[in-house]
Amino acid sequence: MNGSAPLAAASKLGDLLAQLPLNQPDQWFDVGRTAQGLANDLRSKNVEQQTALGQTLLPQTLTSLLKGAVSDSHNPACKPAVFELLRVAANLCMDHDGNRSVLLDAGFPQTVVGLLESYAESVKPAQREATAISIPDLKIVKTAVGFLLNASVGYDAVKDRLVALEAAMTILKLSTAIYPLGSWQLYQPPSDDSSSEDVTEAWTLRSTLASWSWRAIEEIRGDEESQPPRLVFGPDALPLLASQLSAFVPPYPEPPTTFSTPASRHTLVQTDFDIYEQVCGLVESLSLDVEDVRLSLARGLTFPDGEHGGVACLSDLLTFVDKGDYPPYWASESLSERSAKEKGFDLGKGALVKAIVEVAGEEKNTDTLWDDSEADKPGGAFVSRMVEWIRTYKNLKGATRDDLIICATLSLGNICRRDAHSLAIVKPPISLAPDLAALLDPDTDIKVKHGVIGLLKHLAQSQGNRAALGEASIIQKLATSQIWSERADMVEIIQAAAVGVAKHMCNSDVDNTFSLVLPAEGSPLHQILELVNRSDSIAIKSEGTRVLVNAVKSMWSTDPKTLDEEKVKKREAATKMIVTEPCVSALARLIGRSKRYPTLINEGVVALSLVSTHPNGGTLVLDSLLNPLPTEAIRTTSQPLSAVSASEGSPVVGPRRALDMLIAVLRDGSPSVPAEVRSNVCALLGHLGRKGVVAENRTTDLQRMKDSTRELVEGLARETETPGNPKVVAAAKRALEAWA
């Protein structure tokens, strides 16, 4: 190749630019022909030549010529000239940051974006069929996108300018209009004499343009590990993205004759799949990162005309996740290709499920997604669809629609954070508790259990739901689901959520407490305490023991006179199960390990106080306080205890006995230990010292307890030494009176 030819061509383009005002007949033909030769020369990689050309006036010449050609677009020779000028620029900046810089300074990328914007103004977005466009125009748009891709690869200055010009949105609008996914299936041969070669060329151009467009979008957004993606899309991109998914929703049209063979459509099928993956990933990313996108998706479900120009984006996402399926023409692919596509397809659906769950998890969307205006759709279109998915697929063994169950349960769990919505899910007409219970099967996929149990935890927090959840046998179903078994220990977060369900359901509900404690062998409570003993997580240990605390409170606060004969027997049997060494020791260990959590110490103390009122309880409680605590391996956890600050860590060194912890509480007069806790400790110690509470043969041990605490209790009883804590003073005095 003659090394001086490119420089001569660049000089000639400069001369032709100077002659434009003369408006000569063949001026654009000459520009196109000269640019074509230069572009062809630049296809051969020669960094020195690229550098030399970049140091001439060529970048400014290209920009001025492109502007002139665009303004003179009525001239038929302009389009070939535009195409070739774009080729020159694309090749000039290929892998060359210096030329990217000079082209940017000359305003060439900005001019190209303006060119693409003029095309974008003429297309209708979010259409199923490909917009009509000539091959010359296809070449121009494709090459313009190609230039922007070349100019931005690894070069932040161009990327930043393109972000400012909203180039990604322009590219997306054009790409989705020129090549909607699957639009080749709807192609109808024109009535004119277009050859098959022309048709093939046109669709090849469309698919290549689409592929380049998504590469350019990905490059402009950036996704480097060192920095998050640039924000280049907002809610206005949603209709363009959501409409692409309809290509994968049955029924599928019969491929036209032009693409009836696997070979004739192979490239198009691959392009569809590649862009599908990009669309799903982008929708997920936007839903995770952009609040306006989450809000817009929710609003658009009710007001698509005002929000998304008539495209019901969230509804389209739901329809795709529900109905979308592998296209039948994938069957003609090789086994490895088909398997890869099916896996990618499922991953794409998973990304959209995450997006939907994020939309439901946006607190500002809670009232938007909940709608009571339609009697036949309780909760509104979104909620009723989630409920429908759960009901439809709850009994499918080996179900292929676990994705819908996961999406529905996680989404409803997010929406039900408000008490009114939580109650509506459990009460008629929705009455979802039995359907959720049906999903708590030992063989249910662990991801499904995660969603179901997470939703149940939200529902159980509403006191008005606990009876209905009990009637659905939720606690028993949790036990038979084996979520608290040793084989489920690797999913600690789900075990903890299940513990939370039981804890809430037994709070002030004696019937649910019966279900927890009975029968004696293998009861849910027994399973939870076994988990507490196995686990090295402070969250599991403490929250699991709080289930027992709530069971004790519910049992002891229920007046037997208000119960029928059958329930009185159940209460006696359940009480017998609780007033045992394993349960009482578990409460003592809760006190012992909770040095930094006064609230948990208080709960353990209150529960032991109640148990000590049982004829056999006092001695057990005394032993639990005096016996050495077992050494527990406790690790920190990312799951905070619900009663304490998430910033708290686990205690490093625990006391030797639970009594030592109580002594430390009495000694600690700081505000970190509420007066209520110290009062309750005094009450427990005082009650244990009453005559008849502890067996007579344990007098020596009882005296040890008194001797260890008397000086502290006497000090607290002196009102002048504890100003501001009248409750502590009174409790301490009562304890001393009980010991007298």
C-alpha cells in the first residue's frame, strides 16, 4: 500500500470541503469516492499512519463534511458520502486513543449522535414489527453506531460526552425499532421484485446493527470493577426494553419461507438470544439501582398510558415470567447450543424475578401496588397475580414453576410489611395461609422455602393473623418440612426466619403454643432447642430461645378458668414439657450469653420467674442459675438480633454461671441497663427465696444464692443510694422481705 495515498486522500477531502460552497453537481460523489478509498486503506492496521492522519486537519474536515452532507440530505449522493465518512472516522479511531481525542475535540461524535437522533425521530418505539428502512439508511445507522463503539472502547472522555448527549437512549430507540427481537418471524416478502440477496442483506444489516448497538450501550455504561456503571437510562427506557420480551411469549408464528431452514435463521436466532440476555440484565440493574425506575414500573401497572406511552411494562414483565418459553425453533440447534440457550433463558427470567421483587420492595410502592378498587381482584392486579401463582403451583411435585412461587412469596413479603396488607393476605377473601402451608413440604426446593417462610414471618408479626396461621398448622408444617433439622443447617438464614415465625406465632397465643410444645417427642420446640444447641450463631441461639420465652409467657398468662376441658389438659401437658431441665437450662444460657443485650437478659429472667411459680419449677430455676454454663462456640453473624442494635457483636467472654450475669446486672447502674431489668432480677431472686419455692433439701444452695447477692440487693434497697430508680428500690426491698 502506498503510504502517501491516505495523506493525499485526507488532503483531497480538505479541498472538497473548501469547494462545497460552489455546489458543484458531483461534489458529494467525489467526497464519497475519496472517503471510500481512505476508509479502505485504514482497514489495514498501521498505527503510524493513523497517528499521522490524526495530526492533520482530517478530524475537523470529516466533521464539517458530515454536517454538510446531513444538511444536504435531499441530494441522492449524500447518503453514500455519509456512509463512507463514517467508515473513515470509525477506522481512524480504532484502538487509537489519540485519534479518539482529536475527533472528540473536532465534534465528530457529537455530530454522529445528532445524525442518529434524526433517524430516531422517524421511528415508532416499542413496536413488534421492524420499522421500514432502506438498505442505504441501514448502512448509515449501523456504521454510525459502529463509530461510536470504536470511539468509546476504553476511552472515558468519549463515554462521558456520550452520556451527556443521552446517546445510549438514542441508540436503544433505533436498535429496538430497526430490529425488534423476533421481528424476522413476522417478515412478509414485499410485492416488488426484491431479490433474496437483498432480503438477506437487509436482515443481516439489521441484526448486526442491533448487536453493535448493545455493545455500544454496554461500553457507554461501563461496568468496570473499579467503578459502578454510568447511569444512562431512566424510566423512559422501560417500554423499549419490556416490549422486546414479547418475542419469547407463545404462540410463536411459523417462520417465513425466507427463514424456514436452521441455516437461514441461525444468525438471527443467536442475535435474539444475545440481546435477550442484555435486556434482562439491564432491567434487573435498573430496578436495583434506580429508584425512579422502581416507582415508574409500579405506577405504570395502573396508569400505563400516562407512564409508559401505553406499554404496561410491569405487566409485560409479569406475563413474560409467567408465559415466556423456549422458542420451538431452538429445537433445530445442536444439543450444546440449545442447552446453553435454555440455561441463559432461565437465568434471564431469574434476573427479571429479582427486578419484580425489587419493585415490590420499594417502600414508596407499597400503596401503589396495593389496590382495593376491584372486588374481583383483592389487593389489586399485582397482588392478585402473585396470589394466583401461589395457588396454581402450590401442589406441583417437582414443579417447573418454582420461579413463580419464589417471585410471588418474596414480592408479597415486601408488600406485607404494613399491618393492614398483612391482615388482608391472611383474612378472606384471599386467605392465603393454607396455600402457604401446602408449600412447606420436606421436598420443596430450599429457594421456595426461603420465599414462603420469609412471607410467613411478615404475616406472623401481625397479631390478628396468628389464629388463622395456627389453623393452617403453620408451626407443625415448619417442623415436618425439616427446616430445623441438621440437614438444613447450611441455610441458616432460612432456619432463622422459621424460628422467627414460631416466635411471633406463640406471642400471646396459647393455641399456637400448644402446637409448638406438644407432642413431647419431636415437637417443634424440641427441634428448635436442638438447633439452638447445635448452632454457633448467636442469632440462632438467642432467637431460638426467645421462642421458648414467648411460649412460657403465653402459657403462664392464660387463666385455666377461661379454657375448656380439652385445652386445660393441653395446658397441663405443655407446662409439664416446659418445666424441665433442658428448657430451664436454655433460659439460663440465654441470660449467660447476653452480656451486651440487656433486653435478652430481661426476657430470660422474666421467663425463669414464671417457671419458678410452678410447684417443680423453683428448684430447677435455682439449679440453672448456680450450675456452670457450658462453653459455647459463638461466632458473629450478619443477621442482627431483632431486639438489639445491628451494630452489636457477640460477647467475647461469658460468665461462669447465669447467677454471675445477674450479679453483674445488679452491680451495673449505668443507663445501658434499664431499671426494669434490675427490678426483675430482684423479683426473681426474691421469689426463689420464699419458703416452699425451692425444695427443702436445697437449703444450702439457696443460701449460696442469697449470700452471693445480699450485699447488692441491700444496697439497692437503700433509696438514698439509688436516686431516680424507685422501681429498683421497691423490688429490692420486696426481695429482702421475701428472704426474711
